[in-house]
Amino acid sequence: MIKRLTQDLLNEISEKAGKSRGDILAMTYLAGSGHPGGSLSSIDVYTLLYHVIDMDHDKVIISHGHTSPGVYSALARRGLFDPKDVIKGFRRIGSIFEGHVEPSVPGIVWGTGNLGQGLSVACGYAIASRLKGYDADCFVTMGDGEQQKGQICEARRFIRKFSLNNITVIIDNNGLQISGDRDEIMPQDFRAEYEEAGFSVLEIDGHDLEQIYSALFQASGDHKNPYVIIANTVMGKGVSFMEGKAEYHGRALNKEEMVDALEEVELEWSLEELEGLRKEPIAEDISVDFLPFPKMEQGRPILYDVDVLTDNRSAMGDALLDVANINKDIPIAVFDCDLSGSVKTSKFAGSFPERFFEAGISEHNTATAAGAASTLGIVSVFADFGIFGIDETYNQQRLNAINNAHLKLFCTHIGVDVGEDGKTHQCIDYLGLMRNLFGFKVIIPVDPNETDLATRWALTTPGNCLIGVGRSKTPVITDENGEVFFKDTHFIYGKAYHLRKGSSATLFALGALSANAIHAWETIKKEGIDIEIVGVSCPLALDVKEVIDASKRGPIFVAEDHLEVSGLASQIAFIAAVNKTGIDLIPIGIKGFPPSGPSRACYKYYGLDPDTLSNTIINRLQ
């Protein structure tokens, strides 16, 4: 419940909102960029909101992150830091006060920039609070033009299905966006859309502090419905020549305009003093610590014997269930998009229905919600096909990386091992995408035993992690003596596996293609050629020594059902280049969009089957 609004508090908020208008104009003017118009239309909501909520308990998600000048000033006026520090550092390299809101700033719970994701973040927070057993209000401030985003529709349906009634949306309805009048650009009926989704709708004057408070009080006190507050505001509110002008959405004032604006808006310090501050060096700590992650027990691995033929996705699903059973006191939340049978989370769903969230075909909302939930002390799994969980939701995963989440992204049907679905479903570029997400670990297990070990490791280790597996049954990898290669051991991220010994060349095999590589090795050996087989499950963490050692053996072959230009072969080439190591690299992977056909046929089409692999290597080495 929000605080009671006394007359003294109302006066304080009114005074601070006025000062913030000066802050907003100063920081954008001195930076020469920014978004003053929407910050001015939102500042009354921001100032009141931050003064009446429990900031240690409730969550405020700023979905339209470009209004950062208003957010930063409101937080500063709330006492979290000095307003002059914001003006000094806004949009400067080395400052925490970046152009869009970032979690490095005290009071910012989630960094946003790309519009349309804030409501999904609230979904994740609401799920986490439910599973952790505590009440918390989630307030989402959003732009009106932002409502055009399709992800918001996905989030509304999710909220309705799971009765996430502690969510309140506040729309800054100033009627303008970058290109002009919002109704001309894309007409919308906010009230009808939210009412259809089961929200209670309140419409207020977004500059009337008592109306803002009354709406927030009603929304936070009603646990039967989620709320949307349509706050009717004026772009550039408080500066007469800015009011109702779309051009000030994303344009700072020039010198002449700034002088005129200061006739109407209070600025506590002189522009000369603030200009001097902007010339001083910035020395702020902009690091963001990982948010809390629960301590989990991995349990004993489920090891598959040589005569067991299963698929890596089933091994992943069984390990997930086992870890959940071992750690029943720690909630594991699994988010699914209508694929539980295929991604093998159905056993978990049967055992923990209250922790399983079927979101339907709404990948964008699910990726964001799962990532946000992972930051609040639960273990969050998003399971999907690779083409949807990675390619389709790349932007959402990028924000999960930026916000230092702990998402466990379990993707099946990667590479060309997807069955006969064809080009639209063959995820052949996931390494090219994932290499861009700083801090996101990537594991492509070589067999069911390593899949089990890797799944347990991922579920019990902080940080974002992708486990990618194919669709087909995968042989258990053995050593040269026919014994199971992966025994009762712990997974070590970045370790490569020397599956067969040789001295005349090296064949690096990505993930489950290790089995084909071993079969090819047997044929090659009969020809009197010995090559080293290295199974790689952590392609983006391959040790430099592996590449240097391989270069000394001779030619380096790389087998992967991934695009050659952005997969394991390209990673090896990069490692060699930056370490001044000359290599003879022969990539054997995907070139262009693959055809539709069974997985084995696709492997053969690209020369990744054992027979063609062995022929390619023999022809090159003889």
C-alpha cells in the first residue's frame, strides 16, 4: 500500500516537480541531446510515484527509458543522489547517467530503451513475488506511442491469464511521438484494449498531483484486477513554447530557447556554474553487480550407458526435473511457449504445475518476463525452439544481458537438426547472435551425459546461460576403449574434449556432431591417417591453447551445423588471428539457407555425415 498523502507531502512533491523541470532542461541543454518533452510531461507522475511507494519493496519499471532526464531528476529529488551530479554526467562517457535508464543508477530496477518491454518485466517481477510469497506492487510507466508495440498485447494476455493483479500501468498520454500526432501515426483506443484484457481503467489529469495519487491509491489497494492509469499530459509541460510540440520529444533546447525557458522554469544553479561542472572529469563506478542468485544443489548426475539411445533434449528435461526435486524449497520457474512436449519440460510441468507458466505463442513477452523474474531470487528457465528463443527474441535477450539477469535459456531444435520443417525453423545462426551478448554463456552439449551435467551446472550457477540441443537421438560418447566418456564428474565451462588422439590434423566438432566426427575418425584411421578429434561444447569460450596446439598438428577441420561464417570455424579463425597463429582452416558447415528434409539428409547435404566427413579429410590429407 502506498503512503498517505498529507498536505505537507503534497506541497513538497509540487515543489520538487517544479525544480525537476529545471533539471530536465539543464541536463538536456548542456548535453546537447536527450528527450526533454516527454520528461516534462511525465515528471509530475515520477515525482509523486517515487515519494509515495515503498522503494525498498515495490518496483517501478520505466518502460519508455528515453524519459531518463525526468526519472533521474525525480530520483535525485527523492534523495538518492545529488541533482548536480546528474546534470554534470548526463550522457557523458564514464557516467552512470546514460541516455536511457540503466540499472547502474540507484532506484532503476531494469534498464530499458527499446520500447514495449516494461510491462513484460512487470510480469516477471509479479511471478517472482508470487513464488517467493511476498506482496509487492509493480508500477510500469509507459509512453502512449509505445502502446503500438505488439509485445504489450502479449504481456496483457499473460497478466490476465495468471491474475497478476499487483501490476499498475501508467501511460503518459501526451498525444505526440517523434513523427507528430499519435492518432495520425497509428490510431489506438487504450481504454478498449486494456479493458478487453481485464484491466480496470482510470483516466486522470497527469499534471494534477491529487488525481495521480488517488488513482495510484485505488490501483494498489485493489487486488482483484490489474490497473491502467491513462494520464492525460502535455508534451513539454511547464514551458509555454514547448507545450504540445512534437519536435521537443527528442530535441534539446538551443541557447536562445534555454534563456527563454528559464523565464518560466526555476533552475537552482546558474548555467555558468553547470557548464563548469560539465567540463570536470567523470570518475563514476558504472559497474552493475549481479543480482542475488539462490544457492542450489546440483544432485548426482543421471548417466546414460553405451546401449542407451536418447536425445539431448530429453536428458535436459530430466535433469531439470531432478534438480527441481532436489531443491524444492527454491522455486524454479519454467516459462513455455506452447512447446513443452517438444522441449521436454512437460515432466516438470506435471510435477510443479504452480511453477510452470504456459504463455502460448508469445515469445517476446516470455523472454523478457523470464529474464526479469530471474533477478529476484528464483531460478528462471525459458525453454523454446532455437529459432524462437534466440533469433526471434534477440532484442529481448540483449536486454536480459544488459540487465545482468540469470536466465537459463534452454533451446532445442538448433542447427539443421529440426526434422523436416525447413529454412524457417533451422536455427543456423545462433552462435553469431549469442557472441554479441556480453556475459551470456553458451553450451552446445556433445551427448546426453554432458547435457545432464551442463544442465545441472547452468541451473545452479549465476548469470545468463544458453543450452542448445538438437532434436534427434544422440549416441553416448565413448573413449577409445568403448567406455562411457562422461563419467560422474562436474561440468567445467570452457573445457574442450579430446575424444580421439591423432597427430596429423585436428577435427573440431561442435556439440552433437562429435558422434559423426568419431565415426569419421574410425574410417580415416583405416586409411593410415591419424587425426585428433576435439569435441567442443563451449564454442565461445574455446581456450587459445586448443587452437595453437591444433595449428601444430596440421590442418584444422571444423564440423558444425551452423553457418560457417559466424560459428565455431569463425571463432577459431578469430582466436588464431588475434594470437598471431597461422592455421590451415577447412570449415565444413552450412552455406546459405538449408533445404527441408530429415536431419540426417541435411547433414549429408552439407557433408557433415560420417562418410562425407571422412572422405573430405582423407582427400585433403593424402
